[in-house]
Amino acid sequence: MKLQGYPQIVITMLAIILIPVAVWAQGTPPPAAPATPAGSGAASSGAGAGMVIGVVLALLIVVGIGVKMYDLKRKREAEAVHLQAQVSDALLREQALLLAGDDRRRGAGADTGAP
């Protein structure tokens, strides 16, 4: 029963893809580009190559900055986990540290014993 729905989906997808292609073939062609002198073609290709090189360098710089920021974040998180493990180990070794931390949370007036 599910196989009957699958061909219908495939046919619908093909229609969605192929109808714009058929309509595009019927469109009017763009106007012809004006002829350029032979000398200006070399200058424009040099400018285009410079533009491509600039874009590639900009993308490399952006990717490099992103990688560096990710690496710093990863190092900071690893250091935080290491410090948390050290504190946890110290609290497990010395139960007095755990109790001393509890005394500080109660406040100064808790040990007075006044009625």
C-alpha cells in the first residue's frame, strides 16, 4: 500500500522540476552583448583574477579566525573541566573543606549561641 503513494510523490516532484525547465525554454533570449575591443578583454580578465584572489584570501582569513576562536573556546572548556575535577578531588580527600564551606554559608551570627 505504501508503494502506491511513492510513485505519486515521484511524479509530483518530477513535474515540479520539469515544468519550470519547459517554461524557461520558451522565454525570450537576452539581448546580445555589445562587442568589446580586443585590448579591454585582457585588462578586465586581470581585474577579475585580482578580484577572485581577493575573495579567496578574505574567505581564508575568515575561516582562520573562526578556527582560532573555536580552538580557544575548546581550550577554555578543557581548562574549566580540569579545574572542576581538581576541586572535586580536593573535596573528596578533605571532608573538612566541605564542612568549612558549609559554615561560611550560614553567616556570622549562627555560632553566637545567644538566646
